[in-house]
Amino acid sequence: MKLKYEFVIMDMGDEFSAVPVGDETFPGILKLNDIGAEIMEQLKEETTPEQVHRYLKEKYPDSTDREIGEYLVDFLNRLLREGILIGP
């Protein structure tokens, strides 16, 4: 899976914004929390849900596998619904 569009992730202080760039762009800016920004960065390159889950587990060791998994599934499904993600 990979992002369909190119985004630049910008740290806005208390939140992040994913700003579309390039010739074909998504019509809008995505507001993200820190975990959403981490996921978007991982999705810039071809990856799998399992690889992203492992990355998040290493980055947030105090979170349980279940917490990470539920958040990841919800986030990826939202991206799929919006047509932002080229699915697995």
C-alpha cells in the first residue's frame, strides 16, 4: 500500500498538516495528530500494514499491540474511503 498523492507533512505546533503537492493533488489539507503524521510518512513508500504496525510499536513502546492495531485500521480505512491510499 502507498499514498496515491504526494504530501508534505508540516508540524503546526499542537497538530500536523498533510499538504498535497505535485501535479495530481488531493483537494484539501489533512489535519493529523502525531501518530497520523507518522503513518503518513510511512505510506510515502510502498509498505504493508504489518510493517507500519511494527514501526509504530517501536516508536510507541508503551502502547499495546491492540491499541496500535485499532488506530491503524481506522486510519487506513479512512484514507481508503477518501481515495488517498492505494490499498493492499
